[in-house]
Amino acid sequence: MIVGAALVELHVHGSQSLKEKRGVVRSVVQRIRNRFNVSVAEVGGQGTWQRAVVGITTVGNDARTVRSVLDRVVEFVEGTGLAEVTNSDVEIVTLEHGDGEGAADEDDREDPA
């Protein structure tokens, strides 16, 4: 299984309150959810008026596809014009299943007692 995660740091220009910033961040998050099949949440900067950090994750079976999805999400956020992307980082992690495809983990097996 391939897990991809991205952190996108945003600067919300002209925001004069947490309420204004949260409205913009909610809009960005909802647009990402509507357009891409990813998980997304605000994960940092909650106490600041103009800075937010959004976390995005997705999974798949091909690293190139997972990376492509996250790169397109970052490009999409940049293109919305709602906030400036000041920094972004994408990480791809491969998780191997130890005992073959479809085999149950020890924790997943039924107790024989």
C-alpha cells in the first residue's frame, strides 16, 4: 500500500480575524474534497489570522499515481486564488504487508477459544 501525505501552508491575504480566515480555509478544504478523492483537514495555524496549514492524504497501489494526485491538489489550491501557498511538502510512504496478499494479520484472526 502506498500512502501519500501533503502539508500545504497558506497565507490568507487581507484576513482581519480568525473568523475570516476560517471561512477561506473551509472553502479551500471543501473545494479539495469536492474535486479530489482525498482526506483533508486544517492541521496548523488555527490561532493565527492569516496563516493556515492544511494536511492532505491519499492511498493507492502505485507511488507515481499517489504523488500525481497530491501534486494536482497543491496546484489546484494555488489556482483557486483564495490564499497564497507559501510552502508545500509531499511525502510518499510504502507499507508492505508481511505475509502475502489477502492474508490476515494475527490481530485479525478469530480467537479459537
